[in-house]
Amino acid sequence: MNDNLVKCAQIILDHGQFKIIENGDYVLCSITKKKIPLEEIKYWNVDLQEIYAGPEIALQRYKEINGI
């Protein structure tokens, strides 16, 4: 884990972008609670406002949501 990640940011997710509401170094994965540096955010669900640490977790959550 990166020791430089001190403060959790608050963001609003949108399609293809996100808006920082409260400055910070990272956000937490909605499923695993792993710290994700802001510059590494790549996977999220706008409707649920969930952030995912990687493609596997995003796919797993997609399957859960859609009953697959």
C-alpha cells in the first residue's frame, strides 16, 4: 500500500469523468475498500456511484447487479 495516500477524497462520478468535491489523495474501492490513487481511477458505476479497484471487481459487480 502506498504510504503517500493520506486523505480520502470525496468525488461525484459521471460518464467519462468525475468531479472532486473534497480534495484528497485517494478514494476507496466500493467493494474491497482498497485505496485507489485519484490518478488511477478507471472503473466506476455512475448510477450506483461506486468505484472499483480493477476490471475483475467491476465485472463481478456488473454480474451481481444484472443477475448473471
